[in-house]
Amino acid sequence: MNSVAKDARASGAKVGLEAETIIIRGGRPLTGRIDVKGAKNLVTKAMVAAILGDTPSTLRDVPAISDVQVVRGLLEVHGVTVTDGDPGELIFDPSRVESAHMVDIDAHAGSSRIPILFCGPLLHRLGEAFIPDLGGCRIGDRPIDFHLEVLAQFGAVVEKLPSGIRLSAPERLRGTKISLPYPSVGATEQVLLTSVLAEGKTELAGAAIEPEIMDLINILQKMGAIISVDTDRVIRIEGVSKLKGYSHRALFDRNEAASWASAALATEGDIFVGGAKQEELLTFLNIFRKVGGAFDIADDGIRFYHPGGELKPVVVETDVHPGFMTDWQQPLVVALTKAQGVSIVHETVYEQRFGFVEALVQMGANIQLHSECLGSSPCRFGQRNFVHSAVISGPTPLHGADIEIPDLRGGFSHLIAALTAEGTSRVSNVGIISRGYENFITKLQQLGADFSLEA
């Protein structure tokens, strides 16, 4: 085994890198096949949903990423038995759910924000829940106040303590009517996981309808929930008295698929992404083609490749589904440094998602950041002085540099930049990438990247 840690093993194994620094010798096209498993943004929420059932649940295509290990640890400290089935399969037995000590929750959660989504299910099962101080990637404001307000609307009592937040439910939670000011994925998940066992009906207006949300709804319906989704972003839930376990194969990770697609384009490579599907990548595929990339869609995946010739500049505006996803823009920006002309990326989902650009500029990219809305229309950040638009002028050759990874998606973008650059790059803090990219070191090897890990 090379210096890859146990992240190449089954999903139940320890995930992570033995080294936190990777030395990349760039300039080599990435070619070959890699496979993606279940979506990080679905799998972790599906694991939480298992608490709601009164019989065991089985989840397949679970990726070996550190966020899965975080949720597994949180489930286990709450008395859920988690066992490994076939490769990529986890089985959850919630029959002995119990309260957990704040210190144990804090120790297992680390910087993850997933504990907030445990609250609804635990309030139903135990009548109480605890939330430690929450972390997460530094890409913008992700306040939990709205989550707490929603839980209070369902009837939870919220008590803020020095060590975190305690919630209790003196009686059964009840359905309510909620309108989101912005279609937040996290808030939508909170409402879904809380409302399915609440007494009466819940109406959620302005809901997020991402594919991962729809797959979570599929899981909850398998468990016995009654949920309808209207075309105007209104989700209606009729509470039921009990739910059973589920058996489900997770939706593929479209973020990872798009990241490898951008890597193929930036390195002038040719990557077949096994498990990727057209429907969930429709908007990305349109932009990928406009830039000058090519793709072939097969039954078992999608081939992404650079067909030769110049790449073209584009104007991209991130948005909630079905728009261009915010997690797609960071890897794509690296490819846009090779486009002939001026590209514009207007970020409308997170207000601080261009922190990764500093390293690209250090490597030779010509990228200017602006607080003005440079997209087709003003967004909610336009009058708040957030730097949320980028102008990328190209083509600019990148050169090797020392880089420290700031967050998950930005970190993968830095990997792509280093793989694209001439010379050697030293990329540190790469452990963050294992939060959302399964076996990424092994996959780099499979694609012919020239690198080594630093002890």
C-alpha cells in the first residue's frame, strides 16, 4: 500500500491521509477511468434519517469519506448500531437510540454542521437533543438560528447554554407552515426530517429542490412518510405516527463528477467518470460544452475530455437547482484560466466562495474579484459589499507554488491547478479533501498524475 491512508478501503474503515501534504509535478494530462459513489450531500442526511425508523435501514453506494465517518460516530454515540454489509453498504439499527453526552457529540462532530439535523429525529425518539458549537468550511454565513426557529415552530423548547444548545419536546411535535426567504438546502432538510413524524400537516414554501433533496424525499417515502412536491417549490408533508427502515441506493455524487470533468478540461485530459448520469448534470454539461469541452454519455457513466483547440470564455451565474451549482464553479474556474478571453463567474449562493482564488493568482492566473453583481441580474449580496464576482482573463499559464487548502471544493480546485501547472507544487492541508472525495489519492494514481505524499 502506498502512502494512501485507509481511505481506499470499505466505507466502514477509517478515512483519511497519513500525510497532509502532496507534492504534485504538473503538466501531465489526466487520462483513464474513475468511479463515483453516493453523494456526500445525500448520504450523510440519509444516515440521520435512519433514526426515524423503528426497524433497521440499509444504505448502498456509501462513499469512504470522512464526513460519513463523522455521522457514523454521531449515530453510534446515540446508540444506533452501524454495521458494514457488502462493500459500500451500511446497515443502521436504531432500536436502542439514547441520549448522548455533549462532550461525546462535540468530539465526534469536529467541524461538521451535521448535528443540527439530528435534532428533529432525536426530539421524536427521545424528547431531547443537544447541539455543540458548529464549524464547517469558511465559505460564508451558515447560521443555525433559522434551524432553531423552525424547530421552535414545531414545538421544541430551545435553551442556549455555554457549551451549546439544548432542545426539548414536552409533547409531540406538531406540523406548521414555513416559508423560506431563500431555498436553503439545510433548512429544507431540517423541515423534512422533523415534519414526517410531527402531528398534523406541514407546508414548506420556497423549498430547495436539489436532486439530493428529492432523493431524501424518496427515502422518507420508502419509510412510510407522505410527502408531495409542487412545481412552485412548495413541499407538503402529512405527519404519520411511525416510520419503518429503508433500503436505498444513494444518488451519485454530481459534485465529484463535475470536479473530475473540470480536471479533464484543465489538464487537457480524458476522464471517464463511472456512475455519473446526464439528468443531474444537465446544466453543468451545457456550460462544459460552451467552454469547449466534449463529453460522451454512456449507460454506466460519462466521458469528459478536451477535444483540442482553444477553450472559450463563458459567463456563469451560480444558483439553486436547476441552476449552475455553486460547488461546480470553483473547479471550473481553473479551466477558465485556459480560455481565450474574459470569463465572468457571479456567485449568488455563498457570499465568500472566492477565497481559493488567491492561490490561483499566486500561480499566475489573471483573476479580479468584485463586490458588484456581474451576472445577468442583481443578487442578494449585491448591496452588502461581499466580494462575489470574478473576472478571469486568459489564457494564462500556471506555474507551481506552495498552497494551503482552505476548504473542500476550493481544495480540489487547488489540486487541479497544481496538476495543470508547469513545475512542482506543494499542496498542504489536503486532508480536508477527504471530507467529500472518496479515495482521491488512489484516483489520481489511476489517472496518471505525477505526485508523491510528504510524511
